[in-house]
Amino acid sequence: MRSDVRKADLLASLVVFLVALPLCVGVAIASGVPAELGLVTGIVGGLVAGALPGSSLQVSGPAAGLTVLVHEAVDSYGVEALGVLVFGAGLVQLGLGALRLGRWFRAVSAAVVQGMLAGIGLVLVAGQLYALGDASAPASGLGKLAGLVSLPGRADPVALSVGAATIAVLLLWPRWRRGARVVPAPLVAVAVVSAVTGLFDLGVRRVEVHGLADAVRLPEAADFGRLTEVGVIGTVVAFALIASAESLFSATAVDRLHRGRRTDYDRELMAQGAGNAVCGVLGALPMTAVIVRSAANVQAGARTKASRVLHGVWLLLFTAVVPGVLGLIPVAALAGLLVHAGCKLVPVREVRGLWRGHRGEVVVLVVTAGAIVVGNLLEGVLVGLALAVAKTAWEASHVHVETEDRGEAGLVVRVLGHATFLRLPKLLDALEALPRDRAVRLELDGLRHVDHACAAALEGWAAGHGGSGGSEGNGMSGGNGMATISRMP
């Protein structure tokens, strides 16, 4: 039995390695850093995060979801500051895990998460379309989208053909199920396109290889002083929160794919933090748990965490033994790989389902994605969270007004639900529409909550209607034009 488990983990690790290899390189290139740094993050994800307790089967490494934020950070602070940013994010994650806050990431609105991924996907696709044609891309997300109009005239047709061929292989290869089980589509696409490009000596830009030792840069003491800058602190927090959310949401998805041990969210958060701290020391990219590699690990038959550790070993051996192979890969092929990955981040099917029953969630999703495209990742997520909270508060403050006419005894008005300032206009409109020449008894015992603004407004309305504005336990007010409040919560 144990030998079967070892064999299954060995085979699964090879599959994950083949999936991770082109993605590690592609994410690094898209992030504006040397390709080797993506492999370093993949190695650390396997050897460090993979060996620690938390989730037994999910695999960590550089993720497309952080590409936009990393590129912005490299543009703002330089690649030499990347290590400090990632190291700081790792420490934040370790602290969150030690405080047992991992499970609270599951409380984040799904619409915000989907909007975040959609916004990242749109910016990623827009940026990689330029790389697809070996053209330079504008800096801002909005600029990338606007510049697509003039891109066809600037794109290199040969590079564009290479990128298009890569996407075609990615779409067609999975249809051959037997072949897709043996060799993952990303590896087939990059390998085939690289071979054809080399065979015909096509003049397209290729990945620049400098060697692992030259790419790794240990942070210096002066670099850590930048952690006192407000902008740097904000980037560190953004790295930590977004990487943590993506990792823990991935853990939830992976748990649904197998029947083994469930994820310990706090331990997994600390494992991610330890991995990012090591990545920071090595000056590499930040890591997250990646659903594509994790799903490949489960589907390949992995039984224990040995598979994800071994995938890190294979990445290390590849980087040490045959790093020159990376120089054969066209940049347009990796751009095609990331365009394909970015399109998968846009939840088109989920939006269709939400629109039928939860249109408010669609608004949150679209606004979050739009804010990321127009601004940046951190601003977009904050806007999305604020809108989700406001939406929840609006829906929770439901107020229903019922009126009963008791003839000469007057009117009984019952207010039910949650009375907050958000529903105050609706409540006052209903009360002010009541006839002023009738006695009114306002019953509030059906309210589960009433805030100060509503309480003051109700008392003010009762006083203006000719009553005392006070509270009574029982009784209908006497006389025309009088109002009493019964049982103010």
C-alpha cells in the first residue's frame, strides 16, 4: 500500500512539474522580472511551503493573480526592492496565521473575489496582447485597453502568429483526453511552438537567460529601511492579503476535489507566510497556492504532500542542469499562455448565473473589476469590499410598514424588520402619507433593530403628528390627530 502511495505521488509530482514550468517562467516575464525568479518561487513553493502542514495537496508557486500588482511594484520601487516587499508580506501572513485569522478570509464576499480575479484577468490579457505581438505596452490598465485599437498596426505579424499558435494548441490539446493526461497542455504548447520557431529560425524575441545566481539578489540592510515608507507598507499589505485570500480560496476548492484530510486554514496561512519570507530573502516573486497546479496534482492521483515537495525538486534540478533551454522559448508563446490563463480568470459563466438571482452581486463584481482596470489592484479590492459591505447593510435594513384601519379607534401602523438610516426615507415617506386627522398608534415591537437616527425620526414624527413623542406600553391615543409610539425597541 505504501509503495502504491509513493508511486502515485512520484507520478503526480512529474505532472505538476510539467504544468508549473512554463507558468513559472511566463508569470515572471509578465511581472517584469527575470524568468529565473519565477522558477525560484516555484522551487520554494515546493520545498518550503509544500513541506509544511496546512493543506496536503494544493501546490504553491508564482500566480497570474499577482502579476499586475508585482509589475506595478517593480515599476514603482525597482526590482531590487521586490525581495523586501515579499519578505514583509510573508511576515504579515505569519502574523495572521499565528493570530488564527486564516478562517476569516472565508468571510470575504465571493463577488469581490470574482471581481478581483476578473479585473486581474482583463489587465493581464490586455498587457499580454502587446507581448503577443512583441510591442511595448502602456503602463496603466486603462491605457492598455485604450491602446488595443492601434495595436494591430504595431504588432509583429510573426510574433503574433507564434502567440496565436500557442493559444490554439492550448485549446485543442485537452480535447485529446488520453494525451492531455500524460502531458499537460501548457508544456505541449510552449514546447511545440519553441521547436517550430527554432526549426524555421523565426525572428521573434526569446526569453533572456542570465543564470540562477545572477537573478537571485539578497536584500541589503538599506532595502529594509524602505519598509517605513507609506507606499511600501501599502504594497506589502496588499501582497499579503491578496496572496492569502487566493491561497485560502484555492484550498477550499481543492478540498472539494478529494476526500482526504481537510485544510487547516491557519496552518496553511503560516506555510504560505514562511514560503514568502524565504522568497523575499532570495529576491524572488511572491507565491500563492495555485488552483491550476493543485487541481493537476489531485487529478494525477497524488495522495500526500510528497508530490508537491517533489515538484519543487524537479524544478530545482531543471534550473540547475538545463537552464539554457529557457532561452529557446519565444516571449510571444508565454504571452499566449498567459492570455489563455487571464481569460480563465474572467468568470463569464458565474456572472450569467448570478444575474438571474443575485443582480446586486453582479454589480459588486463589475465595479470591483472596473476599479482594478481604471486604478490598481489594491484600490479596486477596497472599492469592492466597501460596496459589498454597503450592499449587505442595505439588504439587512429591510423595513415593512403595515397599516390597519380600526374605524373610530384610529389607525394601527406596524413597522417590521430592521430600521436603519439607510431605510429612513422609505419609512418617513410611509408615515407622512398617513392622514393627519386620524389617531395613529405606531407599533414597533416587530422591529428587530432600530438605530439612533430612526428612533429620533420616529419620535419627531409622533410629536409632529400631535402626540407626545414618548413610548407607551399599551393603549391607543385618544383624539383626532394624535400619535403614540408603542414599544420602542
